[in-house]
Amino acid sequence: MKLLIIYADKFGYKTSKKGLEEAENISEEKEFQNCLVGFIHFEEKDEENLSAVETKMIKQLKWAARKNETNKIILHSFAHLSPSKGSPEKTKELFNSAEQRLKNADYEVSQTPFGYFLDLDVKAPGYSFARLFKEF
């Protein structure tokens, strides 16, 4: 797994084009303030250790949220950090499970539309904990 984390003063998106034919039809535009955005690349090798990868990802997101003094986390599927990609089904399973676990820990959690390319609007401050990268 590759995880790019960006703390954003503002993060917005608008659905653009479908990237997965089987994705449900969605036309959506949303904006968030003072949030942590996890750009998550789930790789094929991660499918063997889904639970362990999920736990590491959640720990990293919670740590980064504390460092940036926010309880808002956005989960964004970002399959552009490696040539290896996990299956859409397992990726979505990871996102849904992680969302529930984070909500159970009192975080406000949202997911961007799965299977879509999005027009993004990101305003991020320039300090060290505002941009983090982890590989599991």
C-alpha cells in the first residue's frame, strides 16, 4: 500500500469521468474544510494481508490527524502511486471497513466517489506534517 496524506485547509471535488465501468452513476460535488485527505493506493500484494494493511493505514491516518489537529478524514482512492493495483472489490472493502473503524473512533469520515476521476480543489498549508507519505 502507498499512502499519501495531505492536510488541507480546503478540499473539494467534483465527479468528472468514470474510471470503472461497474461504478454506480454519480454526479457529485463536495467541499470540506480543515481535513486530512488520504490518497490511498491499494496494491495487489495487499489483498493477502488486508486486515494488517488496514490497521497500519488507520494508525497512520489517526496519527496524522492528531498532528494536524483535525478529526475530519477523507478517504480517496488514488491508484496512481504504483503500477500494481488491487481489485476494485477488495479496495472498496478496505475503504468501507476503514471508514467504519474511524467513525467508531469518533472521526468524521467521508469517501470520495469510488471508481471516478475527480476534479480536485486542494488548498494545503506549507508545513512538514501537512504532507506525509507512507508505504506498507
